[in-house]
Amino acid sequence: MFYVYLLRSVTRENWSYIGCCDDLKIRFIRHSKGDVPSTKAYRPHILVYYEAYKNKTDARKREIELKRSAVKKQELLKRVENSLKK
């Protein structure tokens, strides 16, 4: 399986990260340990949302769609707005 996921910083309320991976558990551990340069400064994180895909190409297309389209990202954030609250 391949996953598109949304992380939220616990310490910086308006910061979120969208990523894609084939092992969500391992990837989240790497984010938590600070092994991912783009998220290291925003630790600790919570996993707010993920989508599962059987195909890597579909997962990457969705990740790119969410990263490039402000409208799509806002739709996702609206869908999970209650999960984003502390």
C-alpha cells in the first residue's frame, strides 16, 4: 500500500505537512525522530489524516494535487477541521 498523509505540528498550530510513502508507520517514526529535514523544526507532530492507495502513481498524483492546489488543500483541511483542534 501507498499512503498520502497530513501531519500537523503540535507546537505551531498553522503548520501542516503533506507527504507520500509506502510504510506510514516507519515514515511517521522518521518524522518524529527528526530524520526528515523539512519537518524537523516543527516537531512534535500528530498524524491527522491519511489516504491509502494500491498504486504508487495514484498516491503521488494525489500528493502533488494537494501540494500544488491551494483549493484542494483547503478542502482537505476543512474535512478534518475538528481533528486539527487541540
